[in-house]
Amino acid sequence: MDITTMSGMLLSGFGTTLQIFVLTLVGSIPLAVPVALARMSKIRPLALLARVYISVMRGTPLMLQMFAIYFAPYYVFGIRLTPDSKWYACIFAFIINYAAYFAEIYRSGIQSIPRGQYEAAEVLGYTKVDVFPHRAAAGGQAHPAGYGQRSDHLGQGHIARLCDWCGRDVLDCQGTRRLSGEHDAVCHLRGVLLGLQLLG
């Protein structure tokens, strides 16, 4: 086999790899959002179902999942396999596998947000619809300096890392610092009022 043939095969394989990569991201990132929300749901059967799905997808080899998805239509439903079945099985397996991992990233990032952030927003008159997208995107408090100055809190900044691997914050730092500062002021005022009540 000469170098030209080898180069052509390598380029063809590289193109296929890029297609799998793009289709996996396009399919798994949106799919992970409802999975993460189901995992955090107060409806126990729904949360249990999402937990089982995540555990199975993360606890079994991806190759085994591809084999199962490829052969299941034929042996379970009697559907005849076509030459394109391998491609569809591969893409589907990658999407549902990575959706489980992304769902855990979303869940850990959302649950790492301090309760005080929500309390401060409620005191200031913000609704959950106003607060949640911004606080979830930042993964907690965002530091004004921007680069490499995040807290070591578990899950903090996970969603931001998906959007920017360099460590920059998705949110405008001034807005986050303002919300945190107002929360500190409210807490201080609450402590002063409590002290006055005790003295009275």
C-alpha cells in the first residue's frame, strides 16, 4: 500500500470522525438539559428513571451500547438492517452516551449555586425566571478578575467551562458582583435589625 492510498484513507477517516463529533455535540448537549431537569425533579419515578439512564450510560462501555443499538432492531423488532444502519447506530449511541455525561455536568453546576444567591434575588424582587439562567450559566459566583480565579466548590462553573474552555466567565462580571454585593448588604441589614430587636 503506497503513501497516497494511506493518506486518502486517513483523510476519509478523519472526515468521518469530524462528522461524528459535530453530530454528537448537536444532539447530546440539548438532550442533556431535560435529562438533568428530570434527574433533579421532585417526581420520584421521573427522577429514578433519569438516574437509571445516567447510571447505565455511564457505567457500560460505549462499544457495548453501539452493539446493542445496532442489533436490537433486528433481534427485538425484526427490522431488517441496511448498510446505513451502522452509521445511524453509531451516532445514536454517541448522542445518548454523552447526553448522560453532560446531564451530570449541568446538574452539578446548578446544584452548586449557593442558596443565598436565590434568597438575595427574592429580596431584591427578582423572579426565578430572571435569576436562574444567569446564575446557572455562571455556575455560582463569578470572580471579577475573569481568568483562573474560581472557587474550588464542586461543580462551580461547569456550564461555563462547556462554553469557554479558557476559564472566562459567561456572565458580565459587574452584574454578578452587583448581585453578590447586594446580597451581602441585605444580610448585614438583617443582622442589624435582629440586634435591635434583641436590645429592645
